[in-house]
Amino acid sequence: MDKKPEWLKRTYRDNSNLNYVREMLDELHLNTICDAAMCPNYVECFSKKTATFMILGVNCTRNCRFCNVVHQEPQQVDPKEPARIGLAVAKLGLKYVVITSVTRDDLPDGGAAHFAATVREIHKLNPNTAVEVLIPDFLGNKDALQVVADAKPEVISHNMETVKALYDQVRPQAIYERSLAVLKNIKEVAPQIHSKTGIMLGLGEKDTQVFELMHDLRAVGCEILTIGQYLAPSSEHYPVQEYITPEAFDHYGEVAREMGFSFVASAPFVRSSYNASEALAAQA
């Protein structure tokens, strides 16, 4: 692709809390997807004293072509990590927090019990804080999903990432129908918990494929949708096929709202965890 268009260029002025957040993460030995995935919004988020925590180590058992998270031998699960995250949430004064993880296909439950422990620790130390968990597919294990739901997070999210036709190229170790089933199962095991997903554009998808994906999501009861521009972390990753205009993002957002999603964020820099509290606020 040619160089990035003007709408994908950002400058940051307020870095006031950046060092505080970094020092706190180092002190508590915690990881964030903000760093691992090279998120373009991390300076803004850290400056607002917020971050999306990544549990279960930094090494992923999958090797998706769009993702910057390291694909290596997974690390030992740290049983003290949930408590440290609860403390970090308290230190940052967060009223809404997103917890995600690497994919741990090596674990019998995919890490579900660790997710649940983290949610409980956050709620124990921060009873007024809402928790969103952005989970992997747990290899389709519905019992694992139930374990997470029983911890009572306010939102369970699982990202579809892209349209069905591109799964083999972009997410070769994932299955479109399995990811869709995760979102369907959220509403079956815990109807009171809000379900959410995120997708990227610019991977070579067609309009009709995006609309088909939206239709599939609504058919399984998915409530919250985020849509953002794919940006390749390096030349070794899946190449950007197109830079989608802000106007096109607006159109996708309008179509999604017409389909009945209760909240839609659609813009180039939107990421599934970016300003995530706005989606829950919209459900009130």
C-alpha cells in the first residue's frame, strides 16, 4: 500500500500520565494488549490512566497473520496475576476495565478459570467497576465460557476480526462458525451479560461480505459492534489492502445501527477496547 492517508496520522500532546501507567505496570509485572498489539491509541489511553490488561502471559499458541502478539511456547500461568490486576485497577481508579488474553490452546479450559479469577478479584477490590472480558474462542468449549460467565463480567466480547471469506488467509487457526458460535453461546449461558465483537476493514473484504457478517452477528444476538481500520504491524504481517475512508466507516456504522446493534463504534482508529465504557453506558 501507498503511504497512510492524512486521516490516519495522529499527534499527541498530553502524555502526562504515560510514565505513571508504565511504572505501575512494571511494578506489578502486568502486560497490556496495548503494547503487545502495537495499538495506535496506547498513548492516548495511557495518558487517560487506562489500559487493556492482557493475562496468561505474552506468548500466544496461535499465529494470526494480522496480529503482533508473539507466537511462541506459552508461559506458566501465574496464579497471583488476578490479584495484581485487581490492585492495578484500584491504583488507576478505573470504573470500567477490559481484560483480554493471548490464546492458550494448551490449557484444558483455554484459560477460562484464570479469566474468572481475574473478574472476581477486580470486583472484590473495586465493587463499582464494570468489567469487560475479551476472550479467545476456547476451541468452542461452552463449559469454559460458562466458567467465565459465572464470574459475572458486565460484557463478554469475542472478536470476529474479519469476514468469512478471509479467515483462511488472515486467521488460519480460527474458524468463522466457531467464533460466531461463541457469541451465540454468550446469550445462551448468560442472557443478562452484554455480547460484543470487533472487526477490521482494509483486509480486502467486499461490502457485501461485511454486511453478511453483520447479519450473521445479529442472528446470534450480538449487541455491540466495533469497526476499525486494519494497520499491519510490520512488513511480515498480512498486508493492508485498502485504507477505508472516514465516510465509508460512517456508512458501515449507519447500516449496523439499522440492523439493530445497540451500540456501534465505526471509525479508522476504533479498536475493540477503545473507549469501551461508552458501549456499556449506551445499554442503560
